[in-house]
Amino acid sequence: MVLESIKHKILSLSSSMGEDLVRQVYEYQYNNCDTYRSFCKNLNRTPNKIKGINQIPYLPISAFKYYEVKSGEWQEDKVFTSSSTTGQLPSKHFVKDIDWYNAIAEKCFHHFYGDVSDYGFYALLPSYLERSGSSLIHMSDHFLNKSERGGFYLYNHEELLRNIQKDKSPKVLLGVSFALLDLAETFAERLENVIIMETGGMKGRKKEISRDELHRTLRNAFHQKFIHSEYGMTELMSQAYSGGDGIFFPPFTMQLDTVQLNDPLSKEDFGRSGILRIIDLGNIHTCSFIQTDDMGVMYPDGSFEVLGRVDHSEIRGCNLMVSDF
């Protein structure tokens, strides 16, 4: 079966994805995802017109707000939803097989840090715990179940720090930015044998600050040489990680580039800011070719920085999706 063969290749990746695999995924999703096929047709980028993978279209990420993005007909195991402000539609990512999501998340983490089971996971994610459908909460819960060390914390900071200090084994403190800042302002102290990993986002709880300022505050408060970061989103299965300084590296299941802000079909040069586009092979059941609403900078070694959101991304999102469904 074509799908099972592709999935096996994805999970077996031990180096960067090749053009043949990317082409197979594109053709599979063109043939099986109504939303993506209509988008490709509107751009006149059908398989017979694609001469190289650089011509493959990237679906605007806002399609996950307005369409049921699925490759094939199936009943989902789970639906991940994004947080949204009043008046905005949340994105919905339909997950055909939650075991596939778990396997991809583990593969991404292993690429940078080793086996999930070697770490305890202490999740300080109040804004995510207070709503349903978060992919980050699911990933954290899966990692916790694998490691059997750690737990979820809302605002019980003293208990969190006490348990981190008692756990002498390697561990990850995974936190949303505003919660880590609250922790640093109230309970600054040296933390040993821990990876502090921020997931971004003030969620309206605090004044927005730069990643540099955030990391400097956390480094000073907890006596850390580096602050790590995780880059993921509702619409993606894979996660990229940063070991410090806000420079992210993608796992083998992800590949990124940037396109020009005023011409989203034209690639941007290395070192110049543009809109991030992502190939996420983990999205095999939905759409692997995603144009995000994030601004970023790409570097020749495949690493990237995230600079923030594109202004008016709600308006820009599906302006190329003139469809006839």
C-alpha cells in the first residue's frame, strides 16, 4: 500500500528527506486531500506541471481554520485545536492515528536529546491546561507517561521547584514563556541537571518581550548557561528545537525555507527575513506543505530563527484559496 510504504520511509529517516520522498508525499496528498488539490489547481501547480520539489505549492496555514484538511476519508482519533482570541476561529488539526503523532514527536525529541524515557518532564503550561485540544499538552502527557517522572503544574510553583530539586536525574522543565517568567520573578534559584525549555507565548498575560530578553532573564534567575526552545504548532506533527540563542534546528521529518512577504511564491535569500514555509512529513494524513504566518530567517545549515507573526495574518491567510467547493 502506497501510504504504508511512505510512512515506513518517514519513520526510518536517519538523514535529511530526499526529493523522491517529498515528491511521493506531494502526489499522495494531491490525489487524496480535496482542500490541497483545489489549492494546487488554482495555482496551476498540478503534478504534471511540477518539474522539481521547489515548485510544490504550500497551503496557507489558515486553511486549517476554514477547511477539514484530510488526505483520504477517515474518522479521526483526536482533534487538536489552537488557542484563539475572541472573534477568531481556532485551527483544527484532525489526527487520524494518535500513535503516529506520538511516534513522530518521540522521533523529533530523540533527534536532539535522546530517548524520552531518559528524562523527567515537568510541564508548566497553565494557559494550555486551562483549555482542551492542545497538541502541546498531549505531547507532554505522552512524554510523561514514557518517562514516569515529572508532572503538570498550574500555579503551584513551590511544589514544582521542590520536586525538580528532589529529582537528581536528567529532566526537562517545559514552560510557556509567561509562566516561566512568573516562576523566575518569584522563585529565582539555581536549578541543577535540568533543561529549561520555553515554548513561546505570553498569551496576553504579560507584556511581550524579545526572546533574547526572555532567555537572559531565565538564565540569570536559574543560573543556566542556555535556555532551550521548542517550535511546534497545532497544524504540525513535528517539532523543531533550539539548544540556545533562539536558533532552531529541524528534525529529519521537517524542512524549512522562507518566501518574500509581498510575493509568497518567491523564495527569500538566506539571512533575510521572510515568511516561514515548512515541509512536515509527519503531516502525511493531512497536508505536509504549510506556509505559516510566522516571519523568520533561514541559514545555509538548515537552522532558522522565528521573528514573530506576520501582521494581519488573519486577512492574508486564504487569499489564494479561490475554490469551488
